[in-house]
Amino acid sequence: MKRNAVIAALTAVAVIGGGAAAVAVSSGDDAPATASPADRVSLVSGTGQESAAPADRDDDRDDDRDAKGDDDRDDRRDDDKDDQSDDQDAAADPGNVTVAQAIAAALKHTSGTVLSADLDDDGDRRWEVEVATGGSTVHEIDVDSTTGKVVRTETDRDEDDAAAELKAVQGAKVSARDAAAAVDGAVTSVEFDDGRWEVEVGEADWTVPLDTPRASREG
């Protein structure tokens, strides 16, 4: 009984002190006997689980930070790629219908000579194609840039300089469609002006003479 009481007392002291103790037991002899492995007391934290070593906790935190850093870098790279892809799409996409297709649709609707074709992206994203039919009469034909259908027409019988422009373009070797085809990229505008074709691709401006489909970039 005395031995059990000693063990209980030492165990209580060890728990209160927050440490681990190996209990030495007196068997009644003068020489103390070392407690057996079953009698040794190991103390645990208040949660009932052994506390992780500080070095282990530091390693775990470092691993978490490294993993988070890798994930952040991957996310940033993905975002940059998406932004670049979006920028390229925005610069290269005049709609599903090309300028050549818009011109073909306008001429099918109204036979004549094309003086200009311009993509109006302010609202409905329509191609506005000007077709001269003689004298100073010009028809503005709107072609849907997604479906290729003519959606609106307007006629101006007193267009300034229309007769002179029509005469110049009718005698030219290079048509509006030829001028647009001479420039690489998605053309957003082709227009006869100052005795030549002016072609736009995004923010770039090109000129094409009336006698040869050879484009030169302005600026």
C-alpha cells in the first residue's frame, strides 16, 4: 500500500509540473529499486496527444509557405497567359465575317463599285459598305459581322466627290477587295482616299496603290 501511495503521489506531481518522470520505487529495502517499464510514467499534453517538436512545426510551416508560393506563381502565370490570349483575340477579331465576305454580300444586294468597307464596332458590329452605282449615287449597305446578312441600306444621291471616286476606282487594277487581301491580318477598314486605298488592321495603317496590290505601312 505504501508503494502504491508513493507512485500515485509522484505521478500527480509529474502531471502538475507538466513534465515526464520516471518513478523510482522503494521496495522496503535500503537500496532503491528502479521502476519497471510498466511503472514509468509518460505525460501528455492536455489534449491527450503528444506535442509536436518545435522543429517539426517550423518545417510544416515552411512547407505550407513554399506550397502557397508555388500556387501563387502558377496562378499569376496562368492569368498572364489568359490576358495575353484575350489581347490577341481582341486585336484579331473583326467578327465572324471578313471584309471580303462583307463586300461580297453588299455587291450581291446592290451591284456597283465598292468605295469603302468599314467595321463599325461602336454598337452592333456591322460592316458599313459603300457601293457607288453611277454619278453621285452611293448606297451604304450594312452587313451583320456575325451572320453576313444585309441588315440595313441607305441611299445618298448627292454624295460629294462620288462621281470622281467612282471613275478612279472603276479604271483601277486594284479593287477594294484586292487592297484588303494585300495586307496580312484581320482588316477592319478599307477605303479609297486621295487616289489610293487606305487599309487598317487593328491600330496599323497601310496604303495600297490602285495599280498594284503592294501594301506599305504608314508611319
